[in-house]
Amino acid sequence: MSYYFLFAIVLLVSYTGARTVINDSCESHLDTLDNCAGTISFSGYCYSSKIELHDTEFAKCTGVYFFWSYPLNNMTLVIETPFTQKRQAFTVSLKTEALAGAVSHVYRIIDDKETDVTTREPVLAQDSDANYQVILKFQGPTHLSRYGLNFNMSLLLKLEKKNEKIN
């Protein structure tokens, strides 16, 4: 009987002292569903995942639909477009209705600095940076609360205003 008691104490001490090691980033998957539509997924054990569109067929799209399968923790999306390749400024417009209740914060990353751009407006619009890309970090829940999350983005070329002299 005393062996079982000792075993229970050792097990309890071992369990309370256990730590989970979480990597800064994990392997991510971007699967194509259709033309300019895909599914984003990564392990639920990942604290932070990064999806880069520059080497994908999605970099050729001016409108993109993604389904984030099992949204957990943080997902950073590096958005590059046909305008990126031509070094043209553009604007990303993200519909925010589907994000409500699943994403607590949206951060814009420029030069490795995060700025909270979370909004309750129906559309979150962000202009491309000096590298002709938009990097958004989505902070999801730490525990699974929904099966998936829809991202519907449109990309629009930003027309540059020319300086005009007034006489």
C-alpha cells in the first residue's frame, strides 16, 4: 500500500514540474482548394506559424480566400501580390466579420515592429510597406473554440498622386 502512495506522490510532483517546450515557429501548410482559394493549417502545438505567399500561386491573385483550419495561437501572413513583383504600391482589404470572436487581435508588422490594427469596422485596409508587401499577424485563441476561420481579402493597386505645381 505504501508503494502506491509513494508512486502517487512522485507522479504528482513530476506532473506539476513538467514544462511544455513550444517552438517559436512551426511547419505550416497552405493547400490549394481552387484558383486563389486555399486552406492554412499547422499543428495545434505551434505557438506561432508563418505563411509566406511569395513563392505560391496566391502571389498572382488580386483576390484571395483562405480557410484557417483549427485556428489557434498566432498566425502571421506575409502577403505579396502581382503588384509586389512590379514594385507597385497596393492596399489589402480584409473583411473582418468572420474574424470576430475568433481573432482577438490583428497586428501589422513593419520592420519587425508590431502595431495593433484590430478594428470593429467591416473592412480592415492596410497599405503595402516599402517592400511592397503587407504582413499581418492574427492572434487566435489558445484553446480550440471553432473548426475554422474564413479570410476574404481583396487587393487593389494604389494609384500614386503626382505632385502638381500651382502657379
